[in-house]
Amino acid sequence: MTSTGTRSALDRELQIVRDQILRMGSLVDQAIERAYDAIKRHDSSLAQLVINDDKNINELRNKSEHEVTSTMALQQPLAHDLRVLIASLMISNELERMADHCVGIARTVLRYEGQPNFDLPVQIADMADILRRMLRQSLDAYIEEDVPTAQQAAQLDDRIDALYHDLFSQIVKKMSTGECSVERGTYVLWAGHNLERIGDRVTNICERAIYTST
């Protein structure tokens, strides 16, 4: 039987892990917003900020991994507690990879520095908006162990995929007719690809949130 002291210590460790995940999630949400603004405004300074801040997310992932593995070793959690820790470890990794995709968008802005500004296709803005909503819902589902919310958030990935498909078709058509240069089209498609991959990783977070409860 788990003693009161051991249970209390384990609860504290679990709360520390959850707090670290939420902090990472907040930083990733900020990275998505800044990456979108950087490519929308073709702002190299903002793009560089996204790249520079990535180290903070990496550090949090390392701390989260250390906290989880230490808790497993010292507290020897079972059943639900163990599922929470395993899910947290996987979620921290997904968040870190999402931040890498934001860095990918930022590097695209820097790669095409000096290009004239142009209006981004509406799909990019819609994808960024839906992704941020998905991320918040997925983390709420993780904290509250709310299966319906996790399922609703995961379903939004279908909209992300549809938007990316529309974007791809539109840009390829414009490149083929000369309405859009290959360089500019590639710029937009690379941003869209990174956003689409973020959607896949948020879906993975939703799956981990469901895993903790079932």
C-alpha cells in the first residue's frame, strides 16, 4: 500500500511535470504566433527571435525528461500515475518537435530575406489559428484528463490537412501558370508544410491525453 508520505511526494512530482508541460505549451503557442507573424510580415528580426527562443523550449524538455525519469526511479509509480508520466514524457517530446517546425518556418523567412513583401494565401492564417486552438485544447485535455476535449481537438487536424491540400493545389497551379515564381511558391509551401506537421504532433498529444484516462 502507498503510504501517505509517498503519495504526497508523488503528487508533488506529478504537479511539477504538469507545470513544465504547460510552460512548454505556452512557449510553443508563442512560437507558432511569432513564426506566422514573421512570414506574414517577412520580418527577419522576428524570425531570428523564434530561432533564439527555441533553446528555452529545448531546456524545458530536458528538465521534463529528467523529472519524469527521476520520479519513475524514485517513486516507482503504478497504473494511472505511470501512464501520466509516460504520456508527459511523450508530450514534451512532441512539443519540442513542434517548436522545431516553427524554427523551420523562421529559417525560411531568413533564407528569402530581401524578397519583396506579398500577401500570404488565406490558408496559412487559418492553419495557424486552428493550430493554436488545437494546442490549447489538447493541453487542457491532458491536464483535466478530458477525453471528449482531446477527441474534439484531434478532429480539427482534418481541417488542417484540407487547408494544406488546398494551399498546395493553389500554389502549384499559380507556379505552373507563372502567376507565382517558383521561389515564392516554395517559400509558401514550406511554411504550410511545417504548419501541417505541427497539426500531426498536436494530434499525438491528444492521443497521449486519452491514453492517461483509458
